[in-house]
Amino acid sequence: MDWVETDTPGFWIKVLLDETGAHTSAGNPTHGNTQLMRVDAGAFADFHDHAQLEEIYVLDGEFTDQYTTYRAGDYCVRAIGEPHQAGSDTGCTVLLVYRD
């Protein structure tokens, strides 16, 4: 699976699971996906938000937001619609999970 560049330069993703349009066994719709994201050293995304809960687990390198720097093994979660920045001075790979 190749890395796909996002609309933000220096941010790359691999979609591992996309549940858009899927349904539970009870027939209820589910929404969400799981991705690997690679951030190039020096890449930065200004304030933005997501329509889903965002979970981030740092696999390697250092991932930074407006509050702190997360290192390999660190985890953070963002509420639906929470404005945040993102980037990496050193480069990193993170596991992203988006869900309702």
C-alpha cells in the first residue's frame, strides 16, 4: 500500500479500514476509519477540526500540537469539532482512528 499525500503538504496517509457506509448487525450505520499517517519533518497544519472523534497513537518520532509534543507510545484524543494544530519537527508516524 502506497502513502497518499493529503491536502496538507508533508502529511501522508494509508487508509487501513474505511467504515463509511457500513452497518452494524442491528442495521445502524457506522462511520469511521483507521489510518496510518506519516508527517514529514517540519510539516505543519494550522488550526482545523474534524467531524468525528480523533484518536492518535504515536508509533515513532515526535508529533506536536498546540499543547505539547507526543513521543512514541503516547496517545491523545480530540473531541468532535475540537480545533487543533498538528505537525512534527522531526517527522513521525502515527495511528489515527476517527469515529462517531
